[in-house]
Amino acid sequence: MKINFLPYLPMMEILEEEQQIHINHDGCPAGTDTKKRLYIKRTGDKNGKPNYIAYCQHCSSGGRYYSPSLGYKKSGSSSVAMPTTYGNRVVLPPDIDRHIKGWPSGARIWLYRYDIRDSDISQFGIGWSESRGRIILPVYNKAGKLALFQTRRIRKYDSKPKYLTYRNESALFITRYNVDTCVITEDYLSAIRCGRIKGMAGCAVLGASLSEKHVLTLLNNFDKFIIFLDDDNSQVKRNQLKIKHKLELFADVKLLAGVNHPGCDPKELNEKDLEEILCS
Ligand SMILES: [Zn+2]
């Protein structure tokens, strides 16, 4: 018997090289498995793509799985995008590549241009999906589950919007929790950059408006807020005022963009200027 890997893709995506999981074999032919007898291991990557082997100790089924084999052609721009949902859950593209050295230069340049470092890439699980031709920016909730992810356009012939968002739940991208001050930004990379300043966390709203649940999350974790949304258009302006009004009932709030620094994008600033603006 061959193992059907599809039900396990969401679990497999979190495995690092040489890591393995053991889980219940769904529909095991030897009888219901409740003792997690199916082993799936991510072995050495092949051509930069994850490679998995599986074995069930209950029914002796086994198999091998290369993530690009899901209806995806090997070369060129004609590759078919891999599924981003399994059942009703959004999952990361199975071909996500977190080793930046193998990415196309455009993707690497985009991150380096904004001073995003290799350590950020591994900390936040940023990746490249060849099947989508896009950078993958994942957002995990505090429990470590994938809440949503964004894909960022890199290629010139990609006619879709600059960012696409796939959600399991509405969530903010928060870079860390163990500090007092939270800098609220529009986008993912700006949050990383602001979150690098001493004593500050970055939080990206990712185009969403702040719900009561989000406000609660912020107030439960931080005492001070700096609102630093980059875009100066009227929609964003209205949004940042709304955020300010909600937060300042309970906390200390400073509004930066649109007042002192109109149209200023946090991720475009160098480290020194960013620190000066945020700490002044
Ligand atoms: Zn089995």
C-alpha cells in the first residue's frame, strides 16, 4: 500500500530537514490507528525542494513524496500554482523554500533592499514559492498556528495584486511580546524593521482594520503604542485615527505618520533614522 500524503501536508510543511513526526494513520488498512504509528520524515532536500518519506508501523504502508510533484511543472513560468487550502484550512504552499540562497535574485534583492536579514527570514519563516513565483510572508498566532499568509509579487509578468492574503483567521503580525512598546505599521517588513528597535515590538495590520479582538490582543500585551502607517492616502488616514481612538482609551498612544512624517514608509528608512523617529 502507498501512503496518501495529502491529509498530512499541513503537518509536513512545518518539518525542518531531518525532522520527523508520528501521527495517526488516517484510514489505516490494518484498523483504526490511535497510537500515532505513521512516521513521516523530511529527508535531505532534492534540487532545493523538500523530500519526505513515510512508513506506517501498523499496516506497513510506505512511500516517498517530493513536494513539487503536485501538478507542478519543473521549469519556466508556466508552472501551476500549488493548492493553498487543504479542506477548509489555509496552508503554506508545499514547495515553500526557506533557504534564501536558492531564491531568484529579484526575491532576494527585494528583502535585502529593506535591510531584512537572514536571521529575520528564519525567525519569521519567510519563504519563496517557485510554483507561485512569490515571496511567502507567514503570520502565526500566539499559539504557533498559521493564522494567515501573504504573498508578495516579485516578477514583472505577474499581473496579480502586489500582495495577496490567505486567511484562516484575522490576525495581526506581531514580532515579539516581551516588551512595553508596540509600533503599529501597515506592512510586514516595516513591522520587522520597527520590532528590531530596543524595547519595541513591530505589529503589522496588513491592510485590515483593527477589530475589538485585535485591540484586546494589543492591550493585553503592550502598554504604549506608536502608530506608524506608511501610506498617506485618506483610507489609511481614517484607519489610523480609528486605531488611535480605540487604543488611547486604555493606553499611551503616539501617532507618527500623516502628522510629522507624511508618506513616510518605515521600511524605507535606515536604521539610524528609524530609531531617531521612534525614540524621539
Ligand atoms: Zn497504517
